[in-house]
Amino acid sequence: MTSRTTTFKKMAIMPRIRKATPKASPISTVTILYAIALYRMKNKQANNRRNDETSEIACLQLYKNIR
């Protein structure tokens, strides 16, 4: 019975995901790239802090413009 219920749930959820993906895809990709950029900046050494700040500002501006 468990396998049947899970398959029914999947069938119910799948059409919703398919409808949502085309609208959400451009923003989601940007958010993922922005998150990766922030993660890289956090992991860098303190020597490159100035460069990180300028690039972070640029990323924020890009994110705001696209959003």
C-alpha cells in the first residue's frame, strides 16, 4: 500500500512542478549563481577582501536589476 500512495502523491505533485518551472527558472538560476558567488567570497582569504567587496556589490546590483 505504501508504494501505491507514494506514486499517487508523485502524480499529484508532478503537474504543479511542470507548470511552475518555466516561470521560476530564470530567477532561480540567478539566485543559485548569486549564492555560489557569496559562498566563494566567504571562503576566500582576508588578503582579497577589497576585491570581494567590490565584486559582491556588483553581484548585488546585477541581482537587483534582474529581479
